[in-house]
Amino acid sequence: MDITTQSIDGGFAEPVFNAQVVFRAIMDAIARPGTVQNLPQLARPPAPLSATAGAVALALCDNDTPVWLDPRLQAEASVKAWVGFHTGAPLANTPADAHFALIANPKEMAALDGFAQGTQEYPDRSTTLILLVDDLASGPSLLLEGPGIEKTSMIAPPGMPRHFVEQWKQNNQRFPRGVDIILAAPGSLACLPRTTRIKTMEA
Amino acid sequence: MNAQSTDIATYNFAYLDEQTKRMIRRAILKGIAIPGYQVPFASREMPMPYGWGTGGVQVTASIIGPDDVLKVIDQGADDTTNAVSIRAFFKKVAKVDVTTETARATIIQTRHRIPEQPLTASQVLVFQVPIPEPLRFLEPRETETRKMHALEEYGLMHVKLYEDIAKHGRIATTYAYPVKVEGRYVMDPSPTPKFDNPKMHRSPALQLFGAGREKRIYAVPPFTDVVSLDFEDHPFEVQTFDQPCALCGAENVYLDEVILDDHGGHMFVCSDTDHCEKRQADGQHGHLAPETHSASGKMEPVE
Ligand SMILES: [Zn+2]
């Protein structure tokens, strides 16, 4: 399949209703950090962009939201073309310019503080990171607490960024500034908003 | 998708265009991530005047899906003009199921009350907000209030409340009583009676706030601390009523005074009409309950 076909195919079959379903899953996930929200396969982007991450991009991104692609995604012309064609979002020149960042290789990703953090007066002007993960259960356990969590919740995404727990603690300390994370797994997603604290982490 | 939902799509499901919904959805997610912080958004013209809950309507329109069940209340009642119009609007533009029953609703849009029945984790409460800025009456300039929030400079707010105490012997504010969210942002809980403030504290339901004219969206995630501002020597207290609801006998609920005649006759009844009707249907009666009331006599609001 050539790049043109790949970039035109694979969008939402029912744009209005699919976007609503994906948004509600994200809203529920960010309102209840650590909960796993199931999502049917609604988008078929070219690899290595995943169906879930692609659906999140389709639901939230448009020409008002510069998107940053990590090097693994940038290397695929078909991914760039697909995101551009289906969302209209311009590519951000640097992580700090991005409203959204799609990260196919979280392990090697740039430091969290390299993305837009928002300002003290406009903390909403920050990057939302969409991390592609293999699942939400096979990695080191993250015990979570904070708004949206009654007592504690648990999530265990594999292949997270290096020194993630330490980086996340610093992200917490920047509140109300800071980044928010959407973890996009096959068939499901979960969120870590900037308010979520990671209590402990198993080895 | 079935044929019916395809029909809806052809005339703009939930009224707003998709780009507007995306913009509002992004604002909602930021609001949830920064509890109590007012996220600016580009409010759209709605087919109803400001003051009719255009902010709440835009939030509801951006989150609602075909499977949702919507309840709309105005001052606790499902059958006022404002509530009826908004419910009819969504029935028309989103073809969603509507209800007056708090327990059945997945989305509850409200002006000035929180239902008496405790909300659940599967519900979203959407508030219509006229003035989202709790510091506005202290400082009219947006640039200044934004700075005060940025610096967590809330001393003036405490001074104002303390002036109340000096003047009235208590904090006189009974509506839109300011709260602090998760120990950080001072937030206007919308013009709900302060009676409802404790219901916001660690509620299992997600709470979203939309101010149309002022173009702000903010949020309180579930299980989030919402504390009414007060002083050690003058702790926050909710309104209390010295009599139960005249119709259903409920205590510890918010009551409205209803004038019965022009000779000063009046009674106090539940402001939450669904709660009151449910209790009467369950056989609970206040001292002025109509004797003929039957369990099946629940009035449906006119759409
Ligand atoms: Zn009653």
C-alpha cells in the first residue's frame, strides 16, 4: 500500500460518534487516574502508530493543536501523512511547542520537563503526552493516589521513560504547571494527570 | 452504528460542530487535570440567551453520547421553563433519553442545586455558572485575578469573609460560598446554596462547570477535597431548617418557601422535586401532604 492510500484510510468510520466514545474514555480515565478504560478499535493508523493512540489523536487534535511526533514516528512518512490528513494538526517543531505529543518509544523519550509545562497563570498551556504502551499490567506496579482516586489505584505499564517515578515527582512539584499523560494500550487506555502522585514502585 | 444515529449525524449531533466540541473537550480535560482552575475556552453562540445556561449546555453537548440519560434541574426542580427547554433541546439535537429521576441519569445538568440523593461514580454533574471568578467582586480586572490565582494570593478573600463576621457576627454569604479545591485553587461553586457545598467534597461523581458568557470551564474530579473557606473561631456551617418538608417530611434537605395564599400562609418544601416525589411515592408524608396522593401520581414535566 502506498503512502497516499495509507494516509487516507484508517480514520473514524463514524467521526461524530467515534470521537465522542474516545473522548468519554479519556475523560473517565483522567477523572479516575489508574482506571483502565476499554476502547474498541476505531482507527487504523499506519504502524508504528497504534490504533488507540491514533484514535486519541483523531478525537482531540486539529489545526489548533501542534502535535509532536517522537523520532520513531517521525521516521515514518506514512504516520506524518496520516496524522496530518486526518487531524489537520501542524507538526510541532520542538516538544516545547506541542499541545500533544505522540510517543511510540517512551523508554527513549525526551525528559518530561522538555515539553510545554504551561505558565503559572495559564497552566493549561501544557503538552498532553500520548504514550504508546504494550499493555497496562505487565510492567512495574505504580501505586497511585490523588484527586479522582478514592484511596489508591494501581497500574503497571511496561516500557515507561527512564527514571519515570523521579521525573513524575518533579512534574507533581511543578503543579499547577506540568504535563498530563495518556497511556494508550491495545484496546484500552489510562491516564496520569499532573495531580496523580506515585506512592511506591516495586522493583 | 444504526440508521437512527446516522440520521442524527446529518444534522449535527448535540448541536455543536465537531471542531467546537474538540476545543471544549480539550478544555474539560485540562480542567480535570488542574482541579478548580478556570480554563479559558471560545464559547459559542447557542440557540438560547446567556443566563440560560449556555456554558453548561456547551459542556453537556460536548460530553453527551447516544447512550446517555440526561436530567436537567433548575433550583432543584425538573419542571421549570429553563430545565424543560434544555431537556427538550437535547432530546431534539441528540435524541437522548431524558429523565427526572436522579438515580437513572448519567449526566445531570444543574442550575443552583445538587440533588439530595448521593451521586455515583457513573454520573457526571454539569453546573451552569454565571460568574466563575470567585475573586471578581474583590478585583474586577481579569489580569489581576489571574495573578492572584497564580500566586495563591487569597488573603483578600479571607479579609472579605472576616468583614462579614465583623458586620453580621457570621459569614453572611449563603450562595456561591467560596471553596478551596484540593488545597490549591479557590473556586466559585456556582450559585448553589452553601447547603450543597459539602456534597462537592469527595463526591464519587465528576463535576464540570461551564460559564458561557465568561468563557470558562472548570472541574472537580471525583474524590477531590472541596473545603468551604472559614475561620477557626467561625467554622463553616450549612443552613439548617427548623422544620421538615411539608410534603414528604424530609429532614436535612434544602427547603424552599412556598407561598400558599395572600394571607401570609406558606410552607417549606424540598427544593429537589424528584427527591420529594420519590419520598411521597414511598409513603413518606409531611404535615401538609395531600391525602389523596398516590404512589402512581407522579407528574411528568411537560416537554
Ligand atoms: Zn419533600
